[in-house]
Amino acid sequence: MEALNIILLIFIIGCAVAVAFSKNLLRSIVLFMSMSLALSVVWVLLESPDLAITEAAVGAGIDSLLMFATLKKIHAIDLADRHKESVYDKEVAEDGKAQA
């Protein structure tokens, strides 16, 4: 049981640090969701199921949905997809030039 507590603590701290230093907004939201789910497991281990349900519903659920909606509203998700496509197109064009 003690090992599980230590693993959860390391995971939660790792997620928090990764969210703080991540430059990719989508990755940050997924890490935040993971941290919230791990926190809900901690609440279950502390025998507080009402807080665990609230953490899972609000932290991993509603907060994440609001953040995804915000990214979509400010077109941050679309821009990330377009950037990936343009990088892929450049690589394909360079490969075509190299073969010719």
C-alpha cells in the first residue's frame, strides 16, 4: 500500500511539472486530466469517495471539456493541425526534390 502511495505521489508531481513546462496545449490538457484522475484515486485511498467522485467529475471531466472548448474557440486546435500538415507537406516536397 505504501508503494502505491509513493507511485501516485511521483505520478501527480510529474504530471504537474509536465503541465507547467509543456508547450503543446493539447498535451497539457491530457496531462491535467491524468493528474486529476490520479488525485481521485488518492481520495479513494483516503476513504473519501465523495471527494473522489467530485475530483473525477470536475477535475478530469468538466474542467477538461471547458479547456478543450476554449482551445477550439480560439482556434488553437485547428492551428496545431494545420502546422502538422504544413510540416508534413514540406517534408514530402523535400523528399520529392531529393529524388528528382
